[in-house]
Amino acid sequence: MTQTVKFKRVEGNDLPLPRYATQGAAGMDLRAFLPDGPVSLAPGEVRLISTGFHVELPPRTEMQIRPRSSLAIKRKIIIPNSPATIDEDYRGIVFVGLLQLGDEPTVLTHGDRFAQAIIAPVIHATVVEVQDLTSTDRGSGGFGSTGRT
């Protein structure tokens, strides 16, 4: 299924549109919009990085922002609220929060692929209050209650 996602550039944005790197990719690559030059992320620092785009999503969808595995594994940078959600009615600039987990500063440069966006369907549920819930074998067992590993 293909849907149209509209991107609007901020002034001065020379980056390519977000796109899928391969035909089988789940997420579109997002690039760092850093027209004023490279940004250094210190160990433990959290910083918002602009994509340089506003977005308009199709009805009943969301854009999930997730880390690229190379950034997380090789450069030790994660998205602390991953997956971040961009709602269909948001029209502001898309920013991505990054957290540097490494022991050394990491530099991002203009145009670096630093996150990925996945367009996902959204279901609006009807919320009802009940006195009882259907029982299951698991019941109210929490973390680790379904077995080891």
C-alpha cells in the first residue's frame, strides 16, 4: 500500500527529500539539517536536531521516528523517546531528539543520515469502563512473567 506524504522545506534547505534507501526498507532516512555547520554532542548530552522539513501525513497515520542502527551501535547515539510520534495534524518542523551515550563527543554534519521515519496506521479506539476484564493465562504478570530470556 502506498500513500502520499508531503514534505515542505524550511528556507535554505538543500537536503534531498527523505527517502527509502532500498525497495525493502521499512523506514525513510532523515538527514540532519545543520546549515550553520557541524554539531558536537558531548557524552550524556541531549539535543534536538532539525530535519529541515515540515510534514503532512495522510489521515489516520503517524510518522514514527526511530534511530538508524549504525548511529546507535557505531556512534552510541540514541533517540531517547524512540519511537517518537509525529501526529497527522502536526505541521511544524520535524526535530529529532538525540542522546549521546558514548564516552567521547560525536560530531554530526549537515546531511548526515541520523534517523529513520516509518509511516504507520493509527487506530482510534472507543474507550469504555468495565467492572471486569477477560481472564488470561498470564493475568497480571508483569516484566519477565512469561519465562526466562
